[in-house]
Amino acid sequence: MTSFAFIAGLIPLVIAHGAGAIGNRTIGTSALGGMLFGTAFGVIIVPGLYYIFGKMAEGRKLIRDEEKDSLTDDIVHRMDAFPQPIASDNNGK
């Protein structure tokens, strides 16, 4: 939304006329083009590539002998299963 607001704010520079219009048009046009390219790249191209590469990798094992669960999951499950000390009724005496 901020990018679109910035692009809309550049429109008066692009359509400027009068004293200094050439400089304003040049700056406005280049900034507008850069923001349009950056916005399209960030909103359309990057998520599209993420989707394409995700589909390419789907169903493949990327690492030989890779396990389903990560190492940290295994450690956490072992810690959860570890017996906990029983609290005494005499408040530590």
C-alpha cells in the first residue's frame, strides 16, 4: 500500500509543465518506473518463484538419508519424556 501511495504521489511530477518541468519529469519518471518495477518484483515475481521452486522440490528428498523430524524435535521429545523430580511435601526439609 505504501508503494502504491508513493507511485500515486509521483504522478504530478510526471505530468508537470512550466518552469523546471524537464527536471521534474525526469526525476518523476525514473522514480515512478523504479517503484513500479520494485513493487511488481516484490509482489509478483518473488512469490511466483517461491511457488515454482516449491513445486519443483515437492516430493523430492533434497538431502540423502534425510529424516522426517529435525534434530531439535528429537531433543525436545526426549526432554519431555525425561522423568521429572517429585516435589516433597515437607517444603525442602
